[in-house]
Amino acid sequence: MNIFKFGPRRLKRFAVLVLAFLVVPILAFIPFAPIKMLLFLPLLFWINIVGIPLATIGIPYFEIHEFGAVPQGAIGYGIILFVYFMAAFFLSLIGKQDDT
């Protein structure tokens, strides 16, 4: 089994997983204050699920503060996005495979 081969079924699973992982930060860009207030806690969890383990192993782009991990600059946020894309990639392997 080649893990880099994307059939139509796996590609759909990957796209749904990426969308599910990235819906909170995408909605955070909406310039409507009540939505931003509602998304504060989910966005905090979105950052901390990846940021706290990376900060504790010593990645220099994260600092631990009162509310959890704080990414330092665009590289910190890029690392978070990379981890979520990798999670979607590996989770897309689970399920029924395409017949080829």
C-alpha cells in the first residue's frame, strides 16, 4: 500500500478532515464581534492541542503563558497548520481503500 497515493475516496476524506480541522481559524477571520467572542475558546483549544506538547519538548517557536501555548510569529502558526495537515493526512489512511 502506497501512503502517498490519493484515490477519489481518500482525497474526499482528506479534504473533509482538513476542513474540519481548519474551520475554527477560518471563521475567526470574520469581522463580526459576536462570532469572534464565541470562537475565542475553540481557537484557544485549537492552538493549545498542538502548542502545549511542542512547547514542552522545547520547540523555540512556542511559549507557555497563563492561557497555554502562545505561538511566536508566523512560523509558530505554520507549525500548527503543518501538524493539523499531517493529522488529516494520516487519518485519511483509515477507512475503505479504493480498488485499483
